[in-house]
Amino acid sequence: MPESQLLTPQNSQVIFIDHQPKMAFGVQSIDRQTLKNNTVGLAKAAKAAKAFNIPTTITTVETESFSGHTHPELLAVFPEAPLLERTSINSWDDQKVRDALAKNGRRKVVVSGLWTEVCNTTFALCAMAEGDYEIFMVADASGGTSKEARDYAMQRMIQAAVVPVTWQQVLLEWQRDSARKETYDATINIVKEHSGAYGMGVDYAYTMVHKAPERVTHGPTLEPFAAE
């Protein structure tokens, strides 16, 4: 039977490439706060609350000399994960990265990184050609130095058989069925925190329609008192 084209918690692994401040400074293809939100949402889907427990690799480039430290919001999701430091802009050139991917034993690699047109593209093309991996590029958890740079890089990768996805698409593809209760609550919590208006709608439906308690505790609600 041919392997499923869908991403599942059993056939996927994730790599985060160079989510470091100096790299983020150059991003112009997406709002940078949105980029960070989407990246952390993807990270939580992979690991937080053991939602799906997807094997995850984090790699960095020239941390001390140029790029700075990986976003703390990302590291907080993986407090024990090693950071695979490199000198090459292409993660595939570093043996540690190749070994980490091989150890995970999964052919579908979900990629989030900076920049789309450089680090992501070179890794994707080499990992497919030399490592026989399938690459799923998370477009909205990656960023380029301009819209044109991002767009042409994505086109180049798509022509080479990279599959373009979005972070929320990956999350919901892993969940797939609301009957999978072992991961459903964790998935919904990630949606509430990171899915913008969709998350707000879920919060509204839970509390106003289904009368679920609010997600956070807060002080007392004081009744209206018209000023005289």
C-alpha cells in the first residue's frame, strides 16, 4: 500500500531552522509578530502538552557571532532539546542535522525557518535529492527578505516537489478527527491561543454557547453603576 499523502503524527517530523533575531530582522514577507505566533503555534502542536509528540529538530546558525539566540518562546516549548549549531547557511551541510533527521526515522519533514529563499530552500532541495525526504514547507511559519524573494523561492521549491502548507493546516491534519480525544483538548487550546479570529470564535462558542468556564481566572466583575 502506498504511503499516505496526508501528514499524521506517526509519519512526520519537524525542523525549525534559524528562528533567531538577526534573521527575523530581515524578514519583510510577513508581519514578524505573526510569524513568531505561527511558529510557536506549530511548535506547540508538535510538542506542547504532548499534543502529538512529533520528533523535532532545532538548528541555529552563527548564534554568538551574528544571528543571536533562538526565540525564547520557541525554546520554552522544547526546554530540553539540543540546539544544533552550524556555520553553513544550508542545514543539510551539517552532519548533526542529517543524523538527527535520520534518527527520527520519518520521511515527511515539516519545515519552518528563516529565510525562505536561502536556508529553507537549500535545505529542502538537498534533503529531497540526497536524503530522499518529502518536504512540507510551512509558508506562514517561515519568512523571506521580501515578498518577491519568498514567492519565487516557494515557486522554485514547489516545482521541485516541495509541498506548501500552513501551520494551522498541519495542526488540523495531525488531529484529523475530533473523536481523537487524546489530542483534541490540546489541539483546541493551541487554536484558542494562536489561531487569531478562529481562536476567538472557539473561545466565544465554548463560553457563550456551551457555557464552559473562561480559560483564565480574573478579578470580580463589577456591575454597571451610572454616574450622577
